[in-house]
Amino acid sequence: MQHDSDMPVGARPLEQQPAASPPRGEFEDASLGELFGRFSEDLSILMRQEVDLAKAEFRQEVTKASKGAGLLGGTGLAAIFGLLMLSFAAAWGLAEVMAVGWAFVVVAAIYLVTAATLFVNGRRELRSVHPVPEKTVQTLKEDAQWAKHPTS
């Protein structure tokens, strides 16, 4: 049996699920039509419960992902402020051996060279991206060909 903490939000343990069909003894006198009706009703209830469970699990995962994304965003902001402070420290440190203006220009030049390097590498990576999933397109073509001429 699962504990409540192991279950997705909105899910109920099996013993709490509504009973959809009568006990087994009542099936003996039922006609084929009644059995099929009960089967489709049970299947419908099962499918709805599965969809509800999937929705609950999805909501739970989206909530966790949102929290994680927020924390990573905060991490990025803190890193930017840290880099800004280190940049000022480097520039003021260089100002001990050269004019303050030139010290800030040197630090800015280091950032521009880094940015240019990242840009060139990023552009190279983006040029290698293929927007059309070629393997998927190929397998879909093969599936369509098979559907037209099945070899069973």
C-alpha cells in the first residue's frame, strides 16, 4: 500500500476509488449486452482515473520544475552581481599601476574578447542544428510506405 506522501497530488489510494461494477456473482445472469455495457463503463471510469492521475502528476512535476527554474534564475542574478563586483575590484586593483580610466578599459576589453569568443562558438553550434528531425521524418516515411503496402 502506498503512503499518502508517495502519491501525486489529487490521487486517491485504490481502496478509496469508487466501486464501478457489481460483485462477480451478478455477472453470471447478465446478458452479453449488459456485460459489454459494464465493461465499457468500467473502461471509461478507468481511463478518466488514469487521466486524472496523469494530470495530478504533471501538475506536481511542473511545480517542482518552476521552483527549480526560479532558484536557477536567482543563482544567475547573484552570479552577475558577483562578477560585477569582481570587475570593479579588478579595475580598481589595476588603477594602482595605471590611470583609473585605462584600468576600466582593460577590464572591459577582457569582457569583449570573452564575448566575441563565446559568440563565434555559439554561432558555430547553431549552424550545426537541423530544425527538421531527419531520423523521425525517415521513419515516418517508412511507416507510411509500410501502411500502403503491408507485408504480413
